[in-house]
Amino acid sequence: MKKLVVLSGAGVSQESGIATFRDADGLWEGHDVMEVASPDGWARNPELVLDFYNQRRKAALNAKPNRAHEIIAELEEHFEVSVITQNVDHLHEDGGSTNVVHLHGKLFESRSTVDDKLIYPVEGWELKLGDKCDLGSQLRPNIVWFGEMVPMMEVAAQIASQADVFIIVGTSLMVYPAAGLIDYVPAHATSFLVDPNATGLPAYYDIRVIKEKATKGMQLIWDSIV
């Protein structure tokens, strides 16, 4: 069975009502991203950061997978599918995908601020000041912030290097290091980029560009490869 790898970003979840990471004015839900998604922001105002992610969890609890999530899951009937996602929600899993790598962490997990191997589920939507790990340290969102290492990159690169079909959907290939995964894709692979705002890619990337939103773009890919 051929290996199909999906690299997904915020545009997939957007059609489920999840706000994209950054809008036109450089803010995320009214916040400078460095206030709510950086170690410095956490050090300055942990309560603000906790509240920000609490609100994201509350929104995510009401979100449902859309047709793009479902098509990606249904491709498992025809391919060995791996999903590498930059999204922190669990909509791929809710949509039926069984092999999902979260590059940027998981919204419904917390981790210790003194030992990043201590990871805990967040029940419901709220993580508060005073919630502590087993070592007595404050818990933080298990999210990869700006300036932090992306621990799953090596795993993701290995997966990308085995692709027979590589689909980039809901991401503009502008966010690194995730965008660099395209350089690991074998030359023989059939590659697609689904992005309504896609701009020209360097000629050495042999990628079929589909200028559509995720739901329509994934349906077009399904029709061409299944």
C-alpha cells in the first residue's frame, strides 16, 4: 500500500470555526502572538496565557471536524496515511484519522514547567494558576511556543521522506521549521498544495497547486488519486 502523508495547518480547522493563528493585522484573537505564545510572554503574565488557551479550548470543544478532516481519514481505506499537523486541536482524530503527529503540541494537554516529560490531560477546558505537576511546579499548556524547539520534527521528517503522495493543506509553507518538511519528500512523490492564497513556488518543487479552501481542495485530490 502506498504511503500518503498530509501536512496540515490552520486552514483545515478554519472551516470548522477555529480561528487561524494570525490574521491580517498580525494579531491572534486580539493579542500580539508574543504575549500568548512565547516563553517571555509566559514569564511576564502566565495568567493571561492560561486564559488565552482556556478560551481556545472552550472554542475547540464546540468545533466539529469538517469534510476535509473526513476525506483525509477516509484515504486510509486506500493508502497508508500519516498526518503531520501544525494544529493543536484534535479535529483530525475526531474526523477519524488514526496516525496523527502534532508538531506544535496539543491544546488539551498540559505539561510541567520544570520537566517537559511530565504531561497531563486537561479535563474540560480550564487550566488555572495553582494547577501543579507531580513535582509541585505550575502546569503550562503543552504547546510549542515561538523560540522553542519542535521536538517532533525529526519524526515528521522521517515520515515525509517515505511519502509516495504528499499533500500540503491549510498552510502556506511560510511557517518554519514545518515548511522545511517539503525538502524531505522524495522526488518520485506526487505532491499537492491546497491553499486559496497560494503564491508561486520555486520551479524545483514539482507540486500541483490547488487554489481552493481545504474542503473543496481535498475533494479534488480524492477525485484525482482514488
